[in-house]
Amino acid sequence: MNVYAVLLDVVSIQKYIFGSKKLKGNLGASYLIEEIYLSHLQQAIKKILSYDKMNFVSWKGKPDECLIKDTKVSFEIGYIGGGNALLLFSEIDKAKDFIREWTKILMVEAPGVITAVACNKFDLNNFKKSVKELFGKLWENKYQHVPQTIIPRHGITAECPYTGYSMEIWHDKKKEYMSSVANASINVSESATNNLERDFEEELKKGEFSFTENLDSLGQSKGENNYIAIVHIDGNEIGKMFRESDSLPKIRNLAIDVDTAIIKSFKHLLNNITNKDKYVKIMKFLGHDTPEKQRKLIEANGKKKPILIRPIILGGDDITFVCDGRLGIWFAKIFIEAFEKQEIKNGQPLTACAGIAITKTKYPFYRGYVLAEELCKNAKEVRREKNNSGSWLDFHISSGGFSGTLKDIRDSNYKHIQGELFFRPYKIGTDREKGVDILLNKIEEIRNNLPNTKIQKLRKVLTMGKEATETFINELKARNKELPSYSRYKYHIALFEDEKTPYYDMIELMDFYPDFELKEKVQS
């Protein structure tokens, strides 16, 4: 049976969300992206079809039913998920009217958002072929035309301090001019937080904890420990699963299952944070180990306990959150381990890759996010080289600024006489060669076997030549000490093998992974 399908996509979501220089703007922009496939889509449908009442989530309740096969049904949601929305119309004119109305609404309600749309005849009896053709047309349309969705900058207009676009709107609460993009995102930032706290009310212990809108309120200590971690996690090959689905029920169930897996995994992470005993340990690790310090932290967070994490993107097949720099790798690991345990109806395992950029709190947030995204891509590339198996994570810790690509950064700072100082990325689990659990166990072994002075000397020796390495190893032997071995390799004898070493990663992570977790791992 033929109907007319409209496939919706938002181009450069991350660039739009992180275009603001303030967290509040990022949060509002993320909320606006969610509304694109919710209230704005509903608004457009109701107008062109003159529907007063319509259940826009019925497809989730009965994914196996296809209502548009009934000649009296003129519209049905195929699915919403994986960053896309598939809509089915009985008439081509109504499909085109929807596209015009929807994009017009976005110009007003979410200025700056760039969308891509594909519209095509769709054979429900040959679903897989129709989906493939529709996605092909969407990709073709993406590269043919980029619509202008904001007022262009001119030499006579001032620059918005939040987005860099032209100032054209007066914001009553802020008492200043700003761009329409900043105005829209700031206006909904409070709603974004309220909705988030409503959705995770149980995990926040019904108001005991709260999410912050301030980057400085994630539990950081002042001074040298004032770091944040920007964590970007992306599901592996989920887009491919959508494109290869061969029926409407299957693609709907996939959308429902992936969305549920993301939410359940994040709830698991929140429950780990708010666990009474665990929260006490986290506070102590972060340096908030006295009642007075904790009181100040709570007062700064609006008289509620800070949850120590703030999700920015939580939907589709990816997630981005920010937290204290010393918790980022641990939080990413908890989330991915929970995500891998989720089940989907097509029977395929769920895996994900993560990029964790750890930067000073005051460092430009967007640059940190770009690096986190690049780290995630690098983890995916290594995963492909390793037979597309499992989940991987990559990280970078910056005590100052950085510029250039990830490759530029590592070529400039992590390559020395004997080879590369970075052994990352790592696979989630106990993989013999690249398992992150093995790495974490070795960190505590180094701590237990070597005094801090020797650890700092090791860090320096790794950047020097073979003579310095031999001298250092001999010094350890003379004191009946040795470095932990790593799998079948002889790093503990020569520090480097095949111009690589895992020890620099171990030393870097000593201050950026909870010590109580490392001790528990060694004991287990």
C-alpha cells in the first residue's frame, strides 16, 4: 500500500545547542530541540489537518498497529527516535503543507535551527526499500541547500555576547539586547530544568537533590581542582539499525527501546550518585568532607543537594552531560555499563562510545564539547579497527588551554623520544589488552607499590630517553620495587613497547578517578 512519507532531521544539533557561551543557553537550546518533534510538530499537524484532539503517542502504545492503512485515516506518526521523525500522510498535498507550516513555526519558536526534510511515496508493503530510499533522499537534500534561519549580521549591528549573532531583541529580565537565538533558549531554560526534575523525580529523592544551571555548582573545589568533565556518549550503529528495519512495527519498537535504554541507563547513573553511602564518599573525594563545606555547597545550589551532574542532551541515540572533572570518566563508565545491559527486541546488543574532555571550569565550554565529540569519534574509529565489538571511551585532561584537532594536541604534547604517552582509548570491561577495568586496577597497584615522589619521577622519565628509563628501573629494583605488569607486554621492564606505554594514562587518572572506587576494584 502506498502512502506519502515525510522524514525529518535537524542538522548540526550539537552546534545549535552549544552555540551559546552560557550553560543556561545550552540547556534552553537542548529543550527547544526536544520541542521540535513534540509541541511544534503537533502544532503544525493540528493546523493543516484541522484536528482538535489527536493522540501523538499512540504509536508507542500500539507499535504493531498501522492505522493509515484505513482509508479514513489521513495521518499517522511512523516513529520518532534516533534523531529523526517519520510521518505518514495519505495525501501528498497534506504532506507538503505540513513541511511548510512546521518550518514556518520553527522560524519563530526556535530561530537558528536548521532542518532537513525528505518527502517521498512510501510502500508500506516494501518497507525496507522505501526507508532506504527516503534516507537517501534526506542525505541528498542536506547537501543541496542550507536554509537561512537567522537574521544575517551587518556592520551596523552589535554582536550578541551569548551567541555572536546580531542583537535584535530586548530581553526584559536580562535588561539587554541579544540575538533571537539566545532569547529563545534563555526563555525556556527554566522549563528545561523543571521538566528534567519532574522526569527524574524518584532518582532525585523527591526534591532532596536538584540539577544546576550553573557550571560552577557541580561540586568543584576552588583552585587547582576546579575542573569540569564534558562527556559525550553516542550509541554504536544505531542509525544503521533504523535504516535497515524492514517493517513499521520493527522500526517503532527500535525507537521505543533505544529511548528507554537511554533513560534507564541515566536513571541508573543518578541512583549511583544519590545512594546515601556513595554520596558521602563522593563528597569526601571532592573535598567537601565537613558539614560546613557541604552547607555552603547546598546554599549555593538553592538549598538542595547538588546532584553533581547536568545532562544537556538526553535523547535520540546519544547523551551529553557535564560534571565535576574528577567524576567524568567514572560516570561515563557507569552509564555505558548500564546501557550495555539493556535489551531491545531485535536482539542486537547495545554498545556505545564516549569522549570525555576534562578542562578548567572557566575554559570556553563549546571548545571542550568539540573535543569531547572528537574523542568519541576516535573511540569509534578504534572500535571499528577492533572488529566493531564492545563499548569504548577516550579522554583528554587539559590543565590549560588547547587548540587544533585531537591529533594535533596529541602530536604536540603526547609524543616523545621513546614513543606515544597515550595508550587510550579503552574498552569497557576486562579486555586483556585494552580493558578499562585492567587500567584502573593497575592505577591502585602503582599507588600501593610506589611513593608519590617515584610516581612523579616516572611521569618525567616517560618523556626522556632509554638511558633515563634504565636508570629508573634499576633504582626500583634496588629498592625491591617494580611497576605493575600489563597483560602479556613488558612495559614494567622497559616502560615502552612498540613505542607505546600505559603508565602515563595511569598517572593522569590518579587525580581524575574516585580513589574509593579504585580501592574497591583492587579488593574485589
